Amino acid sequence: MCYKRTKWLASKKERFSYHKLQQLGWHIFAHFYLYLLAIIVYFCWFDSKISFWALLLMILGLTIVHFIIDLAKAPIEKLFRDTKMVHLFTYISDQILHITTIYIAVWLVFNEQITLIPAQLNNYPKFCALASLAIIIVYLIGYLIPYVLEVLMPGFNLEKKSISFTKQSGKIILTKNQEIPIVSNKELKAGRYIGGLERLLLLIFMVLQIYSAIPIIIALKTLARFKELENNRTFAEYYLIGNFLSMIFGVLISLVFIYILKL
């Protein structure tokens, strides 16, 4: 799950087209080969007794289910009027469904009792869990926060452009109340990368128990945005809400990370 690309893909999903299937196909292709890499590592270095074909069948099933879930997302959003709240709900539901299908597939293939909160973990499951949490805190949360902000502050990044007149081919064209973005997509993208690095540093500091360094992250980020915070009240509100959400998610996931690390 870049935010601009995600929104662009979402707009393409509104109609059934070859281009849409091509983009979705590349997405599924990448997931399949990541699954394949994971089972090869597991089979070669951790447990060669289990059938490789069973593992391969598992990831094929996961890939097909992933494709169906992603394909159904846009029609469902359109069915429920395609609002900001619906986008947030479908995004969260989409991620929960992906995680649930992986959980069920592992349970079926390994035929073991899997607990939601395990008392202990072997090296490979622990590594996979920690790696997944690191991806979630850096990557997934970076996409979740914009959806939440769209619900809390709808249209925050748009302003009405004043009426203007342009002349083209001898004709006068009137532009009225055109909505333009206050913050460019490039700036939003940079902000998402900064947020991911911020949460990664937060995770590292919490694991190493260097709690006194956490305020430094907030101070540096605030200093870099000082002029925007001072001159743009709307941006300041957006920044503060987004920053608080980022820190809350970061702390919660870091606590889970530390718990699994100690198992």
C-alpha cells in the first residue's frame, strides 16, 4: 500500500478496464514473489520436512484471495456512495482481510494451534512478526493517516481560486471557484517519508529504552515546518493532528514490537 499513486489507482478502479487489471496484476505479482521468497527461506533454512508444494499451494491461494479482495474494493466503495468515511472503512477492512487470510492459510498448512497472543515464539515466526510490525509502522501507517485526516478534516488541502479571465484563440474563458491544492503532492509524499522515518526512530528509541531522545524527533520535525505552522492555520491544524496520530500509532506498535521481541 505512495498516496498519490493509491488515489490514482482508486480512480482507475471505478471502471473495469484492461489498464486497471494490468496495474492490479503488477501489484499481485509483487506480493506473490515476496510470498515465494518467504517460503523458500523457510523451507531451506528452517523446516525442510514440510512439503514445499503445500507451501507453494498456500501462497497461490493467498495471491488469488488478495486479487479478489483488491478487485472488489472499488465497486464496494462506489456502492456505498464513495465517501471519505467509506474510503477509511474499506482501507482498514482491506488490510484486516489480508492479515486474516494469511493467518488462516498458515493455520491450515501447518495444522498447529495458533494463538493471537502467543506465550513464546521460535526464531523464524518471531523474525516474521517483527519484520511485519516494522513494515506496518513505517509503511502502512503512512497510508492510513491520510485516510483518517480526510475524515477529520475534509478538503483541508483545497482552497477556492479567485475568478480569473484567460484568452485563448480569441475567446475569453472564465474560471470560477476552481479548487487548487494548498500543499502539493510532492510535499505530501515527502511528509509521508518523513513520518515513516520518524516512527522508525521512535521504534528504535523505545526498543533501546532511550526515552529522552523521543522529544528530539518532535522538535526537529516542528522546527522544519515552523514557517508553515506560523503562517497557515489550516496546515498547522492538519500537521498537529497528523503528528499526534503518527506518534500514537508509533507508540502502540512499538509496544507490541517490544512484547514479541521478549518472547
